[in-house]
Amino acid sequence: MHKKLAIILLPICTISSIAYAEDNNIPKLEEIVVTSPDINEPPSKSTRPMTVLTEDELQMKTGHSIGETLKNELGITSQSFGPGVGSPVIRGQAGPRVRVLNNGIGSNDASAISPDHATSVEPLLADRIEVLRGPATLLYGSGAIGGVVNIIDNRIPGQIPDKLLGGALAQRFDSTSDETSTAMKAEGGQGSIAYHIDGFYRHRNNLDIGGTGIDTNAVAITDPSLSVVDNPHGFLNNTDAHAISGSAGASWIGAPGFAGVSINRLENNYGIAPDGGGTETTRIDLKQSKYDFKSELNKPFRFAKSLRTRLGYTDYQHTEITNGAPGAFFTNQSFEGRLELTHQDLGAVHGMAGFQAISSDFNAIDKSTSTAIVPHSLINSYGVFAVEAFDIGTVSYQLGIRIEQSNIKPDGVKDLSYTPVSASASAQWKLDKRNSLNLAVTRSSRAPQVQELLANGFHDATRSFERGSMDLKEESSYNLDLGYRFKSGLLRAELDLFHNWAGNYIYQQRSGEFVDEEGNPCIADCVPLLISSQRDAIFKGYEAKLIFPMMENHYGLLDLTLFSDYTRGEFKGGADVPRMPPLRYGLQLDYAKDDFSGYLRFTRAYSQPHAGDFETSTAGYYLLNAGIQYQFEAYQDAKLMLFAKGNNLLDQNIRNSTSYLRNFAPEAGRGAEIGIRISY
């Protein structure tokens, strides 16, 4: 505990939070903007791509999880584990390679540890969601070769609102699970004090699907000892859930800057789709308390433009309850802090430097047997980083570097230490007013996570025995990104190509062996053995989008968007990296007139035959979605927005190739979602 206090006291005066860019008003189109909030560059100057969802667009796309909210963005899918869990998958990468942040620091739950663990960050309460790829990820951690997802709310206000009381209330209903959700926030301020209060409640029943729940042919290959006696049609058993959360925050704001604190409590209870054996059902009971501090000083030193600090403490735990009895129990108590110093311009060079510290007390045990799944471990990580930018002629450059020291001290096992070093260089050429070209090269290094190293136990929710490896080395990735942008009155085009060379790539995969719940070889009542291994791998692919303005007159604005994305992952020697997304392409029509807007989106996803060893392929599918929204002034300065969405209108039985549970839990079937939001 004394070491933890030392970690906190060292950076507490200098740990910084991310100052984020002012929200853009995006009324209708999915927009990929180029921005650089971290070093205060205008969008036209940045060399870093970012996907941004805000305001009305975010309200329309908000799903039950972060993964579901983002799954229709180019290059992004969701690693679903039934409707209760949906983690983002970016360019085929998930878990520790996609860091999920809340207001600039980690969610620090257990979602990166295993695919059945829900992220504790809630999209219902978000004001803005940013997805960074490429060099910008070095600002937030090593090894996030997929990207960084930052969910931003106003929990700690950074400026005085223009009224004493304002806020919003939103109500949603989703027919696929009879889900009702309510979200509210109230905020305001006077003088030098600002406050924020928010909360949400969600309740749903079992999920409707388009067909049978269990693919018995696939299960016969992956789990031959499993006898499927209960295969529901049109719905998934044990997928009901309920969740509640509340937050409160306040800030002092003045000429020197601001400082504020917040507290959040989350409780989430959700079920895992059963395996059809008729003997076990598993639920996860998740609880988290989070305490945050944020501050910013304007020109604190002669050479500094700003000094931002960010400090958070998270107390997370969840219990996996099988047939009413507690099983796997995960806890994670963590501190995280950041410091960001934006310096005065040095001639043409402008940028920032920072320090980050994370201290975690992690434990995973099986309560039914009192044995460790992952040994109790103290995990400390320290990192320094810097990003600098400058222009030479028509080319804008950015250089970045990050050095970390990561230490793991597990009970009963020797201490482990790693020093990942990452660096990046990127440039944007403005060829003319219509054309621009981006190029980024990144060297990223990642230390193995504790469960990849030390897991050795039966995991209820995944119905598998997981075994790590102490022989794992640091994973290093060399990433090349090439982007092209074209914009004219008749056409807008975006194309991004990427090629990643990953050395000692760490992955979890079925070994082809089956063991009992103690890890011993068996013949009957067996579970698959999942092992952590390393191999060199290559990832390559693209994201592309063409936008054609079809109409712009007194009848309204109509745009046609053609889109496609693709990721291919192969190990050296030709084997397939497991759980890769399929090739997708499609079109979207967007219409807007005054306060009314709507869209129609059709997606064709190909089959995924490159499933990996001891895995099964997934079939292709057609996905048709539609949505409308209308907003108007309700009373005085109050605004009312009504929206409706139709999802999977063709009622396809969609099995997600990135999901561990794809043979047992297809995606939601045909459904309608309606909602109302009042803001004042």
C-alpha cells in the first residue's frame, strides 16, 4: 500500500487530463475528421485521423455498449459476447490493443482481460466519442496498435455554463429485448463554481434473434463432447440484464484555469447465452466505484502554454454466478494519473510532453474452489511521452515517442519487468485545395498482460480452461498507414491503407485439447483448453469511402455514400489469426431538410473462412438499417428530439466472426428502437 501511495503522491501535482476539442455540430453524416486536440492544432493542420461522434449523430448511433455504438464505423466492429458485452475491435485488434478511455484515462475495469467482461464506460452518458488510430495512440499507452477509444462527458466541468440549471433527459425503447433505458443529466454554475449530475437505468429481457441460437454443426467441431439439448429459436435464453449508474462532479473555475472532482457508481448484472447443454447458466454481477480529479492551469510557467492534470481511482469487481453459486471472481483496484505540459512554440515547433502512471491491484479466483485463476498481482506502469509538430512548406509533420516501465509482482511467482519503447512519425501533404496525402510510420511495443502470463484455471463465463505462459516476450509492431483525401463539389473521397508487421504477437487460441475443470485431460464433460502463445504476424487492409451529393435544393439535401473495409491477419508460415472481421461493403443514403433527417444503410458482409486453427468459419450476411430523427424548439430554450431506428430489417441470423461466442449467440434479429430526448 505504501508503494501505491508513493506512486500517487509523485505525480499528483503534475498529472494531467486530456483537454479535448470543442464539439463539432454534425447533424447527419458519419464524418471522419482530422484533428489534433492534444497539441491544439486546427483540423487542417493535423496528420492524425480520428473518428468523432457527437451530438445528434451520437444519439442516433448509441447502442447497448461501446462496441455496438461504433460497429458501423469504417474499420471498427464489435467483439460481442451476447448482448451484455460489446468491446470495440479496430482493424482486427481488440482487448489490450484497443485502449478504452473515459475522459482521457483508462476505464481500468476487466474488459481487456477477457471477452465476457463488459466495459464500465457507458455510451448513453457520452457527449462525444473519439477513436484515434496511428501515431496518436502513443499519447495514451504502448501497444494500442488497434487504436484508442475515448468517451468524453462533462462529469468534471471545464467552464462555467451560461445558466444556473440546464440538462437533458432521454428515454429509449428497443423491441428486440423489450429494453427500456433512461438517461439524465443536470448541470450549471454560477460565479466560479460549476456542477454536473448524471445517471442512467437500463432493463431488458431475453434477446430476439433471426433463427436458431446454437450452430450445432459448428459446435460439433469445436466442442465435440457437448450435447446440445436446448437450442432456442427466435430468442436467446439468459440474456436479460439490468444496470444503474450515477455520477456527480463539481469544479472551481477562474482566470488561472480550473480544478474539479467527480464520483461515479455503476452496477450491472447481465447474463451469458447458455451453451445448450441444459445444465448451467451464468450471470455476471459487476460493481464499480470511480473517483476522479482533473485540473488545468493556463500559462503556469514562462515556457508553458498549459499544464493539465488527471488522476483517477477505480474500485472494480465482478462475480460470475453459475446456477446461483458464485464462481470466478475478478477484482481490480487501480490508480491512474497523467500530466500533460504544452510548451510555448519553439520557432516552428509546437507540441507537448507528458508523464503517466498506473498502479493496479489485480486478483482473479474461483470462489467455488478457492483456487486462483490468475494469481494476486501488483502491477505498476510508468510512461513518459512527447509529441512535436511543425510545418515545412505544404507538408505538416508530427513526431512522437513513448517509453514505459512495466512491473508485475504476482504472489508465489517471480517478479516480471518490461520496458516497451514506441515511436512514430507522420506527415500530411496538401497537394492542392482538393487533394491531400497522409503517411504515418509507427513502432509500437507492448508488455504481456498479467492474464496472458499467469492465467491457469477454469473460467465459468467462457466455459474454458485458460492457461497463460511465463515465456511470453514483449510484442513489437511496425505499422505503416497511408491515407488519401479528395474533396470537391461533386465528390468526397477517403482511402486509408495499412500494413502492420507484428513480432511476437500474443494471442489466445484453442489448442485442440480438452480438459476438466481442474485442467486434467479427460474424455467426458470436458471444456476446451485456451492457451496464450506468440508468433510473428502480418495485418493488412483498407478503409474506403466515397460521398456523392445527389441533391441540394429546396426539397432538402441527399447524399449517397459508398463504403468498404477489410482486414486480413496471417501468422508467419500462413496460418490465420483467429477472430478477424470479414470484408464489408455497402451504401448509405442520408437525407436532411430543416430539422428532419434520416438514413438508409445497406451492408454486405462476406463469409469469414479464415477462422484460425480449431475455430469455425462464419457465413456472410446482408444488414439493412434505417433511421429518422426530428427536432424542434419545445418551450422557451428547451429542445425536443424524436428518433426511430429499424435494425436488421431483413431479420438475418448474423454470427459475428470476432466473437468468442458466435456459435452460441448470434446478433440481434429484426427490431425497432424509438426514443425521445429533451434538452434545456
